[in-house]
Amino acid sequence: MPGMTGVDLFGASRARYLGPIGGDQVFCVGNAAECDHCTEDGAVRIPWKGAPRPEDVARIRGLALCPTEAQLRKAVLPAYLPDLVNLRSLKLPAPLVAHLTSPTLTSLVIGNHDGRVPSAPLAADTAVPALRALMWVTSYTTPRLPQVVDPLPPLEFLRTNVSGDDAVLRQLGELPSLRHLELEDLKNADVVGHLVAPLRVLEIAGTGRDFPVARLAAIPTLEALRLNGIRAEIDCTVFQALPELVQLTVLNSKRIVNVEALLDCPKLASVTVVNCGNPFKKAGGELFRSKGFAGLDIDYS
């Protein structure tokens, strides 16, 4: 594809659903130490026991709640949250989710770093009906998303872990609106059989050796695909069944075969393969470089 540069459909899709929202429209709530990662990126800090200035209320479109452990144990949301009429994007820890309500929120990032399970999941379909993007970020396999947020509104973007939970697969089967999906810790689950959405962007990370990679052929609408930590064999002929595929990224996956099949994927413009046991070898690498991909990163494959 001559003339194409900087092909990153995956990153562009993420940014469209999750942000960033620029400059002085982004705020964070907490003490200086808890908020330093936000203020370094330009966010305006509001003390946890404080409130936004009256002139700032209408400006706030992005907000990150950064309580201390003591504040988090109380699990109380800021009282002024309902007054933020233009709030679109919110980041918060899982224990604060249960009491959330917002008619304007479109993007929600939930962090979980201690494995605590809320007393009841948030019925997001009614509490945040405008929500279109949800990212569940956890360092633990429990709780899973259905224990924190369920039912879901008609999301277009979702990042979550599967971790052997049938309830997660049930949620996926209830989301025909999904266009961008990121899944972690799939083990060997045939997740494709539970998808009902014409996905454009998909990430799969962390599988067992028997994960059915060939089932990806059942998602012909894919434009960007990212595979990370796939222990199963990846036969690249499957990508020929994805006529819209523009961007392929494969990371930390040691069982890649038939890489030459990528040369016959009609729209494929960007190929990134890193830490995968060098499936291209020297001759294959030269062949791919001569193909003229707009984006090619295989030097450390």
C-alpha cells in the first residue's frame, strides 16, 4: 500500500474510545502523591476532601479518582460527581463502582489491585446508560468483571479478563454492539463461539496450548488483530480468511508457522512480530522487507 505510514488502527481505536481528552479538561482527585502520575500528564488536581472550583465544573470531561487506602475503605464517591454535567471519562478503583450513577459518562476505566469483591455488581445498563467503553484493569484473576459490573450497556469497546469464567463469556454474547475487544487470560476457551459482534479490533492475550487460533477465521470483519502470549500454534494461513485485516501484531508467541501466508493477505499493511522465536529467519525477513509494507517490525521477531 504505497504512501501509507504510521499504520496503527489498534492505537487509534483505543484513543477514540478511551481518550486522551486534552489539556485542562482532565482532572484528578486525591492527594499529591496519589495523583502524581496524572498531574505529570497535565491533569489538574482536586484534593480528596475538596471540590472543583465553580468555574471548573462545566469544564471537567475527564476525571481520575485516586484515593488513599484509608479513603478507599470508606468507598464513598465525591458528592459533586452528579454535578459534572460534561463528564465523559472516569477512572476509579473497583470498590467505588457500586454507587456510581451518571447519565453522561461514555468511558469508564476500573482498576483492581487487591482482589476485593464488591457487595453487589453495578447495573451499568441503567446506572450509566450512555457508556460505550469499559476497561477492566486487574492484577488478579478474581473478581471477574461480572462481579463488579453487570448487566452491561451496549458497549462498543471492552477490555476484560476471561480466566475461565462462563459469566464473562455470557456478557460477550450479549454485546452485538462491540467493535473493539481486548481479552486477557483466555486459557483454552473458544471465545469466538460466544461473539455476536462484527468486531473491527481484537486483542487476545494469554492462552493455553490448545486455544483454537483457527477460529479467528470466523471474524472476517477484523481490521486490526493483536496476539500476545499465545501458547497455541499460530498458523498464519488463518489470516488469509480475514479480508479486511490491515494491522497484525504478534508478541511473545513461540509457535508461529507458515509466515509466508501473510504475503497474500490483500489489505495487510502493518506487521509487527516481537519475541516469537524468529519465525521469518533471514531469507523470510528479506522477502517481507521487499514486499513494501507500510509498517514492518520483525527485526526482533
